[in-house]
Amino acid sequence: MLSRLTPYQSQYVAWQLSRRMGADSADLLASTLVDAQVDLNPHQVEAALFAFRSPLSKGVILADEVGLGKTIEAGLVIAQRWAERKRRILIITPANLRKQWHQELQDKFSLQALILESSSHRQLRKDGHKYPFEQGNRVLICSYQFAKSKADELKRVPWDLVVMDEAHRLRNVYKPSNVIGKALKEALAHAPKVLLTATPLQNSLLELYGLVSLVDERVFGDLSSFRDQFGGIGHPPTLEKLRSRLQSVCMRTLRRQVQPYISYTKRIPMVEQFTPSQDEQALRDLVAEYLRRPQLNALPSGQRQLISLVLWKLLASSSYAIGGALGTMAQRLQDSLAQQPTEELTDALDEDFETLDQIEEEIESQPDDNEEGSATQRASVADELAELRSFQQLATNILDNAKGEALLKALGKAFAELAKLGANQKALVFTESRRTQDYLLKLLEQSPYAGQTVLFNGTNTGEEAQRVYAAWLQRHAGTDRITGSRTADTRAALVEHFRDSAKIMIATEAGAEGVNLQFCSLVINYDLPWNPQRIEQRIGRCHRYGQKHDVVVVNFIDHTNPADQRVYELLAQKFQLFEGVFGASDEVLGSIGSGVDFERRIAEIYQTCRSTEDIENSFQQLQLDLSAEINAAMLKTRQLLLENFDEAVQDKLKLRQTESTSARSRYERLLMDLTEAELEGHAEFDDTGFTLEQTPPGLNAEDAPPGRYELPRRSGEAHLYRTGHPLAQALIDQARQRSLPTARLRFSYDGYRLKVSTLQALRGASGWLALSVLTVEALGTAEDHLLLAATNQAGQALHEEDAEKLLRLPAELLSDAPAAPRAPAGLQQALQAQQEQRVREVNQRNLGYFEAEVQKLDAWADDLKGGLENDVKELDREIKDVRRTASVAATLEEKLHWQKRQRELEDRRNQLRRRIFDRQDEIDAQRSELIEELDGLMSKKSGTRTVFTIQWELT
């Protein structure tokens, strides 16, 4: 039976897989969906398509609720742009999410990214890259602070796409105080953007104005006109007008709307209380009193706030963590007395507390004002040094920590709970300190869990990690599991070792970023961060889409420490982090911004409150302040403005699920059919993939190494085959570029796996078939339209769908030349008719884009003019008030005063009226200029090329 494609069919399939598509094409994301290594949900595909809806759009805000995968939605947009060779792509994200983005792009979209920070930026400069942001070979990732510091560099790059994660940080961009927002708005004004935020509206409609202005300054007029128009949001017509304006730029999906498609498990909280030993309590009290002193020599005054926050956390972690920090501080004082160079304290602490640099980015240091050199100062340093050494000695003498013993108890209880749930006996233990991590490893190695523990931290350079890495390299030799990045591959090796061999992973905060551990359903916060977003990140490693079991979350409480208890209560009850289906709500997470300010507030309570009553009062105030941030009226407004009816959304998502699943499976089938045809004689194919026996001639062995290939990957050792794989790209190019003479093909109706009823009547018939490609360039993009036409022997055109169905059938090449001298005129006429129809469709679609953009510009111009006219009306109202006051003035002096005031206001009004005419002319000129720009983009070029012509017969 005939099975493999002929070169003609192979070329047609290659064009289907690689053609450039318009924004309205149903198959726009099809090849990207094939490449994505994630179970895509329909709302994610819908959101990505929303971002592509108009080529004239300057960007969108994707505002799905927490937990719905906005990263995946943005990843689809990024992957599609990458596939279109639009590769100047920048992701700006909070510092603590950089690694997560890096890993998600690699794991789910096979895209390599580069995290740009001070060190990597400097290194690129040293390596000869004058402008490190100007790279087209990798997606770039940086923090908001770093982006702001390099705003001038960002401005010079013609970005194809900028993604801003947690974009609610910039919602106050309209305020002069939002320095980062204003700098980035100016630097990236020219770039198409995707903003990601679950909380686009928190306290004021002006926040929504701010976010929209980041995307496109011409959706609304200026701030004054926005206030005038939409201040009375309770008025239904005003609400509907604002909602209408937002619909083209903002999309929001709710968790309840997607629950028919996504099954979420629950979180089950467990609390383990412990009582520190007398020595531990003494150490805690001594160090706490030390940290509360107004002046400390060991802490640089400009970084006191930052370092104190870290020390309070280390004090709560373990005696090993705080003991090491105390030793570092003492050594610095000793070096300063000996007048020797001292290491930056932040650098020294960063080796143990890995997230210090991320907190440091958000807590600005102040200039140091410590006096140096005086005899009194040296005596003070010597006294403080002696104290620190005594604290350090006390910490060193404490070998057993009560919380460590509590961990052993908690593991037993939690593993018993996992057994009830039928879940894997795996535990993910988080600590904020590398020294505590080492202590816990020793503790577990002396327990029934000996030999079952693996460490995961920011460097992963320990002996055990390197052994795991070496074994992983050997196991996966010759597969594309090995990326070549030692850091990324070591992380992958440790995760695999945890999944397959180890029972417990002890992770620092590095384990909360960019790793997926759905096979584990026990998260233990040995150290509890004060930042709710960090806790959500930690639990999210296990409690995520794909988790089959409820997730147990264990926390520890020192019941001798009232502040620790209140921190836990706040995080558990107000933030609802540890139980339920979804964890922390949008409202609460959005209200705390980056979370660092929230941590700083808690550190201040530890720093300043000594009595239980002080602690209680301070936490009550913190909770009140938090509640004030969550504005119920704004939540209702957000629902009315940004949310759509559940039934309508669910119907749309149901349709999108069917469409995207169909497109994905069709493209997978086309890719495998093409591959089998192009690799004939070089590979063995089966139902799940193929085995490449040797690299075919003309292909690079690096791009096409021999071995097992699967789509999707089912076995760990196979190469992940996809449209973006170098082998697939090479085969697509090979098939597309082949020059094919006119030939005769015989198609077999009975050889096809399905019945094609419309072709039955053509059995025994023959005719002609041709494929051409129409390329249209407009609106700054190019798109390819496949024109496929067929006629019968008499020259009568077949239906376009029948021509496409014909090429699906098995066929054999009968000869190199056709039986008839040339194709009938009807074939060319059919192609011409299709071309004219496609051009009309493109014109009609582009006209729709144009009209939508002109409507937006008209509304923007009207907003600005309306704002000016409102200013005149306000002055008219003031003049009437003054005139009324003057008429009833009791004395001549008062009357003269108000008459003078009236003249001043009338002069201002007259000036403003004259200014209005000038300003309206300016606005109209700007509008005309923008429409001229649009008109220039609308002008299109088109060209057609013939791909092949064949004579067909059907048996």
C-alpha cells in the first residue's frame, strides 16, 4: 500500500507548516501549539490569540486571575514571535521571578533566554558587545530595577515584543513619584507590549488609566480628561463607555470560568509547634536586644534596614545560620580594628541568604555615616566585637535545634497523611539559609531518612550534586535533555534524582523558582518567609496544574515567640496561603506590591516591639492597613469593567478547545508525514515517533543526531521532535526549496484511511492541479496564502476543498512529464479567482483594523478637546460664583476685591478659549499625522509564485 508522500505532496505540506499567517488565521498558533511542551488550556490559547488580534495594536493587558497560567499565555506569544523571526524580545519581571521565566521558556517552549543583570551585562561589554540588550539570538530577561537603570539602552532597541510581568507594580505610572514606571514608559514607548497582572485595578480607576497608557497612550486622552469623563463610574452609560474602550486592550478570565477544563486539588495545612531550649532562647533574646540598639558598628548605617531584616530571618532559621552571620560580622570588626580591607557585609551574607540581592534591589541603601578612627570609636568597636564573639560562641555550642527535632516529628505525621491520600512519599523542605540547609542534611542523615535526601540551592556545586549531575549526563548522553548549560542541566538532574530516587529535597529559595515538582505533594516551610508571594511561589512548585493529589503544607511555630505566632496567623488567615483550592487571592497579593515592603513592616515590629502587647497592637495595625488597601468598591468596579458572563466565556472556551486541539493534532500529523517522506531510507518510523539511524546527507549532525525522536515525547531518552526542532526545520526547508517539474501523479482512493465522499465521483477521472503562493505585505507584516486549484480533464474547476483532499490521498509518481502539453486555461483562471478572493479578504480585514484604529484616535482626540472645554466650563462656574459674591459684598473694598477677581478669571477664560482653538488645531494635526502613518502601513505589496503543476488521475 502507498504511504509516503510524493515530493509534490511533501512540498505542499512544507508550505502548510511554514507559511506566514495573518492575525485572523485560525491556524496562527498551530505550529507553536505543537512546539509547546505543556497541556494548553483553551483560555490560554484564547488569551494568546487576543494579543495578536490586530497588527496595529500596540499591546494588551492579560489580567487572568492568579493561578491560570499568564506565563504560559505570554510564552505562546513569545514563541509565535520567535517562529516569525521577530526575535528582539525582552521580559521585565520582579527579580525573584527571573529564573522561573528562564526555566519555563526552556522547558515549555524550547527557547533559550539570557538573564541580564549587572554581572552578565558587564561580561557582555567585556566580550565586545557594546550594547548588551541588542541581541537577536536569545530572549532577554531582566528585573524592573535593572531595566530602569538601563533605560537609555532599552530606548535604542527596536523591540519586537516586551513582556512585563506583575505589571500592577507600574499602575501608578501617572504619578510623578513612580520613577520606575515613568522611566520604562518613556524608554519602551515604541515597543509592542504584553502586560501581565492579576490586579489591574486595586484602589482607583486611575490605576487602570496608568496601565493602559503604558500599552497605548491613545486609548484615553490625558489624565484630566479621564478624570472628567470616568469619575462618575456609577452612571451606567459611563461604565459601558469605559468597558467598551477597554475591550480591545484588556482581557481577563476567572478561575470559576475555567473549572470545567482544569481540575485543581486542595491544600491541607499542618502546624508543628516547638519550644526552643534555654540556650536557644537566650541566644534569641541577646541577639534581638543587640539588633534593637540605635547604633551598631557591625552594620553599615546605609544598609542597616536591609541587613537587619536578613539577620532577623537568620535568627529564626537556626543557631547555625545566625552563628555564621555573627562570625562574619565579628570578623569584619576585627579587620577594621587591624585596618585591613573588609569584605562587603552584604556580599558575605549573600553566600548564606541567597535572596539578599533580590531584596537589596528594592531597599535603597543610604550613604554611611559611621565615624571612623577616633579612640572612642575604636573602643566601641572592640566592645561590640567581644559581644559578637560571645554570641557566636553561644550559637556554636548549640548543636541540637528544637525546630530540627520538630521537623523529624512533622515528617512522620505528614508522610502518614500522604499515605492516606495515595500520594508519593516525597517532601520538599524549604529554608532561607544555606547553613541551615547543611544542618538539616546532617540531621536527616542521622535519622531513619539517611541516604534519602538531596540538596537544591543557588549554586548546586556540592559533591553530591556533582555526582548526581555526572550520572544524569551519562544517562541522557546523546539526547536533547542535555542543554549544554551546566546550571540548567544540574537543576534538571537534581529534580530527576528527587523524583526517581530521593525522598526529601531540602531547598533554599532557588528551589521556589523555575522547577515543577507535581510528583511531590508535601511542602514544608522550615523557615517561613514573611513575603506572601514567596510562600505562594514555594507551594506553587507542587500545587499547580498537573498535581494529582491534595498538597500538604507544614509550618512551624515557636510558641514562646508571640511575634512568630502572629506572623503565621496573618499569613494563614488574612492571606489564606495554606488551605483551599487556590491559595492567596488576587486582592491580597496585589495589595502588597512586591512583598518586600510588607517584609520590612514585619521586620520593624520585631525591631521595635518588646512586649506581647506591643506586638499585638502592631500586627493589628498592619492588618488594618492591609484591609484598607483592599478596596471593596474597586473590586466591584473591576468585575463590572473587566469580567464577562461565565456562560458566554465558557461557550467560547469550549469552542477554542476544540479548534486548538484539532489544529495541534493536524499539524503534528502533517509534520510526521513530511518527516517520513523526507527521511526515507534514513529512519525507522512507528506509531509514537521514529529512530534516525544516521544523519542524512546535507544535514548537520549537530542538528540531526541519530537516535530516537518522539512527538510528543513519551520516553525520557527520546529527542523532543517539533516544528521548531533543527531537524524539522531542515526538512521543511529541503522540501520547500525543491524545484519540481510538471509531472503526472496517480492517487489511490482506496489507499486512504478515511472515506472522502466528495472524491468518490472522481474515481477514474483525471485532470490538472497547481499550487501557487500569494505573498501580501501590509501593516508591517508579510503573510503567505496557499492557492490550490484543480480542474478535470475538460478544464472545469473542482471545488477548492476537493483539490486539497486530493493531495491527502496516497499517490505514486508515474513519469517526469505530463501526458498533455500544457495545463488547460481553466486551471489558471481558477488560481486567478482564488488570488482575487484572498486579496479582497485581506483588504476587508485590514480595513476593519484601520477603522478600529481611527475610531480609537477619534475618541482620543475628543477626550483631549473635551478636557479643554471642561476647563472653560469650570472657569465659567467660578466666574458666576465670584459675580454672585461681589453683588452681595457689604463694603466697597470687598466689592472691588471680587470685581478684580472676576476680571482675572475672565482674562484666564478668554486666554483659554483662544488656546482651545490652537490646541484643537494641534490635536487635529496630530490625528491627521497618525492617520497618514496608518495609511502608509495600509499600502500593500503582493506577489505570486508558482510552486508546482501536476496532472492527476484518481483510481
